[in-house]
Amino acid sequence: MVQDNYDQSPHGFWSSNTMFVLAAVGSAVGLGNIWKFPYITGENGGAAFFFVYLICICAIGIPVMMAEIMLGRTGRMSPINSLLKIAREQGLSRKWGLLGWAGVGGGLVILSFYSVIAGWILAYVFRTFSGEFGGVDAATASEAFGDLIGNPWMSGLWFTIFLVATGYFVARGVNRGLELVIRFCMPLLFVLLFVMLIYGIAQGGFGQAFQFMFHLDFNNLGLSWDSLVIAMGHAFFTLSIGMGAIMAYGAYMPPESSIKSAVGVIVVVDTLVAVIAGLAIFSIAYADGLSPGAGLGLLFTTATTAFGNLWGGVVFGGLFFLLVTFAAFTSAISLLEPAIAYFVEKFNSRRAVVATVCVSVAWILGLLSVFSFNLLSNFNIEIGGEPWTIFAFLDHLSQWIILPLGGLFICLLTAWFLPWKTVGSTLEVRSLEGEVWWKIFAGVVAPVAIFAVFALTFF
């Protein structure tokens, strides 16, 4: 295995390679897989959208993730300082540090609205355990969700609780905080996703769900330009790339770990969770007469309907939303970690102090997303003739611009500006063929694809 030139991280290491993979999977597997993937797939054509999404994962997501981990592992510091350190030692411009700043800022923006959704999930933990959704039908479940997001005080309260809890665990550090959340939650989440899938199969909607997700008709793809942009943006969002999160986690990677193997596992597990969640949710939606394109409330409506009509559903449903909350925690922690790591290094401050400041910034920004569903629902930002709420604007800003832009420059840096000896050694790819393939995918395919989507976005 490769031995790092910089084998010490001021923030500590993951206790093992398994914990690094679990942490990266935890960062990737979250609301993007369980909440967002089903509803955007439902809104954008099912199988055609999923097909394009997989291409984006393979052609763009994998090279960007490998490049991010490589940079973090080489620098062994926060994304900003890792990039500055690498640039200094390779004789490159200090402006590469701006890439780290973009990731830190983007992470806080995403955390602000991501925590709003996670707050809804957290509210459903208690509502489900209370028996509120026992025997509920789809119409009643949909109305209950509308009532929650339409109430600024309740939605704001749960959002605040989730964000404070995220700050608390990040403040505890790598081993006492991040690993504690990750170690036990991810396996249980898989179990309850399968329970939900089995319920959907039993309800009789699985055949339609499978057809919707996997029957690809090349004569009628039904994709708009927006769908292509959404597919690429979600590839970045679901893998937590382009924002410095995976780079920060790579800085804590044990020296004996393999980047190639880790990325393979992360991508497969992340995609598998999305597929299981999509099949489960679409099966229940079809069985209950709901449209797959029902929007951002699809998970809440289908899950409460499923567990509300299942024997022991109060317990299983409550546990399901609890574990989705934990999955959201693992992703939210990774969004906050790059900022925490940098300011701890910069000011030599305690993690708890820095976490408090960063959480406060995300909280203030997040309140705008909370209020965009109620108090500020009539306030829209018009772009290209289309009105967007504050929540939608921040979502699109991050996934269509901030994350792809970060991924673009990460690829260019590792393919064309860093010497292959440094890149290949860290990736454990030393052959000439490996260098050629890396330059093709990280240096040409991924950047060209990202730039093409940028062109679609703006023109």
C-alpha cells in the first residue's frame, strides 16, 4: 500500500479503513438517496432519468471523488489548507486555495437547506412513534405533511434541533463524534429500507415501480435539458463531491487504505440505496394511487402510509424515520466538517467554539428556507422567467453551479497541473496505461461533460 508523504493529520485518523469507507458512505448516503432521488426521478421520466444519472455517476462522479480523496490524503489538512499546501510544494498559484473556500461556502449553503428537510424527518420520528399515522391513507398523509411545512414555528423548531445536534457531534471530533454516529446507524437503515420494499411488493405496486425505473424506451426518453442538469447536479449532491466534504474525510484516511477500492464500494452502496429507496417508494405510491411525480413530499406520504398500515408499523415506522435522521446526520456532519477543520487550523480554536459559529451561520441562512414554505411563500426569485422560492434557489445554486464548478477545477488540477508521480502514487496507479486513462476521464471526459451542462444551464 502507498505510504503518505504527510502521514499526520491534526484532526486525527479514522480508526480503520472500514470506518473511513463507512464514513464516506455515510456522507454519500443520506436524504439525497432516500428523499430526493425518488422524487426527482419521478418528476423527470423514471428510467430515462435514471439511465442518464448512472452515466453521470460513472463518467463524472467517480473521477471527481477519487481526485478529492487524493487531494485530501496528500494534504492531510482541511480542504483549504490542503490545496494551499499542495500548491506551494508543487510551485502552483495560491489561487487554488479558492477552490477550498468555494467548497466550505457551498457546504454551509447546502447544510442550511438540507437541515430543513432533516428537521421534517426528525419531526416524523416523534409523530410516527406517537401513533399519529396509524391506519392513515395517502390523502391524509399528504395533508399532514403540508401542515408541517406550512407551520413556520414547528418546522423552524425541528430544523434548529437537528442543526444543533449536528454541531454537537462535529464538535466532538473524528473518533468520539463522527464515528459514533456512523458505526451503528448505516446497517440498520438498510434493514428498514428492505422492510419498506417488502411492504411495497406486498401491496402490489412493485411491477409498475420496476417498469417505471428500469424500462428504458430509447424512442421516447422524455428528458428535457433541465433533466440532464438535474441528473448531473444530483450525482454531485448524492456523492458529496465538489464541496470539500470528501476531501476533508480523505485527510483522515488511514495510510494503508486504498482509494480505488474505497471509491468503488462507496459508489456501489450509494447507488444501491437509491435504487432500493426508489423501488420501495414508487411501489407504495403506485399501490396507493399516488403519482411518482408527487414532489418533495413523496417520501413522507409513502412511508407514513406504508408503516401506518403495517403490523407493528408504529415501531417500524418510527425506527425508519429515526434511521433516516441518522443518515441525514452523517451527511450533515460531512457538510460542516470542512469549515470546522479550516477554522480550527487557522485560529487554533477549540472545535466546540468553531462549530457554534458555523452552525449559527447555517441557522440564519436556513431560516430563509424554512420560511419559503410559509411566511415567505409569496417571495420568489425569478431566473430565466421561472419563479423560484428561496429554498429552490439555494438548492439549484448548489447543485447546478457550486458543486459542478468545484468538481471541474478538482479534475483539472489533478489531471493537468499536478505531476503524475504525485497523483499516481496516491491513487496506487503507476502504469502508463493508468496515467492515460486518468487523463482521459479526469482531464477530458469529466470536465467536458461538466462544461456542457454549464452551457445548458446558462444558455
